[in-house]
Amino acid sequence: MPMRKLVTPITLIGLAVSLLAPLANAAEVYSPAPEKINGVMNSAVPSDAIVLFDGSDLDAWQSADSQEGAAWTIEDGIVTVNNGTGSIKTRQSFADIQLHIEWSPTATIMGEGQSRGNSGIFLNSIFELQVLDSWENPTYVNGQAGSVYLQHAPLVNVSRPPGEWQSYDIIFKAPVYGAAGELESPAQVTVFHNGVLVLDNVEILGATYTEEPEYSTRCTPYGQTREQDCSGRMPLTLQDHGQVVSFRNIWLREL
């Protein structure tokens, strides 16, 4: 008959100590304390946000391909794509951001698929988050609203009917390059469309408007004609796709 191994009180104490060992280094931390800011409530903007459009003017924006002011149309606190005037970009450049933007395709249905309420938000002026009227409007899924264009389809379609306001809340991590120009970490993005998670920390494969996705320290950003250094902070670009799309309440926080 095999002998049973006795479990002594000392053995039990040792087991308990070993289980608690990972907690031995836990400690209360009091500093540095997080900065105190006012959060989002009743459409208020966070107190540390950079307001890019509050309905009054486009001073924070300029033509994507020149130093001229943005030529889109402002009416009743809303800015609408002025078709043919070109895309616009922020005068300020950014890296990692939390971005809030509200948008609405025209209530008048014109066209179908990619020809219906098409615009785009180009993070770092290179990576497009698609804006499209995707309400009962079939198209390729990695080109519908909430997609990283031609790369990642949204997890769900939460588009509202044309003419209604929609929102994107975006967490964007910019790409990081090494001293020799090598890519150390690609861009990543998380997107909430109308409050619903549609992109969950997906890796952006590269520029979305080039023949193939690519990363490069030298590039010609979307809507521009001049090659430039694209390895650091970059503007945010809104696309003129030749269709009627409006925007309001645009702000971001640098992370």
C-alpha cells in the first residue's frame, strides 16, 4: 500500500507565502498625481482639448496643398465640403491623439456605393478613416463608414440614415521611426462610431491612398503635391471627395 504524503501546517504556510509572493512588491503610489481636467458632459469639450472647429471659423485649418485658408463653407455652426476647392488640413501637427468629430452626409441621396456621402479623415494626413453614407448602401466592407480604407472593415455597421449626425471617437497612435529611418512601430487606431466600438486597436498597414500600403519617412501626404518628411508630427486632413458632407464639433487631445 503506497504511503500518503502528509501535509503539515508548515507546508500549508509555505504554500500560502508562495501564493502571496507576487503581491510583495505592491505599494500605494501617491505621485505624480494625474492632471485634473473637466471631462465630456452635455457636449462640453474637455478642458485640455484643442478645439479645431467650434462652428465659428476655420482659423485652425488651411488648404491641404497650399498656405491659403480653408475654402469650405460655414453656415449655422456647420462646415460643409466646398466641392472642387480641395481637401483641408490642420495648421497644427500632431502625433498620438484622442479625436472627436461629428459628421453628416447630405439627406439628399445622390449616387450609390462609394459615390454616396463620401469623405475621409486622414490621420497623420496619410491613413484614411472612411466617411461614407453606409445606411442601406452596400459597398466593399473595407470601404464603408468606420473602416480603415481598404485595410480594416468595421466590426459592425452602426450608420444612421442620411442627413442625421454621426460621431467618431478615435484613439490614434502615430507610427514611430528609428534614427536610421526604420519603422519601429506602425500606427494603430481604435474607433467608436456613434458610441459603438468598430475598430479595436487595429494595426494600420501603411498609407491608404498609395498603390500598396507603405511606410516611409518621405511621402506626399494625401491631397498634396509636395514630398516632405513624414516621420514625425503631421496634420489632420479632411477629404474633398466631390460630395456633400458636413462636419461639426471637432476637437482632440494630445496623448
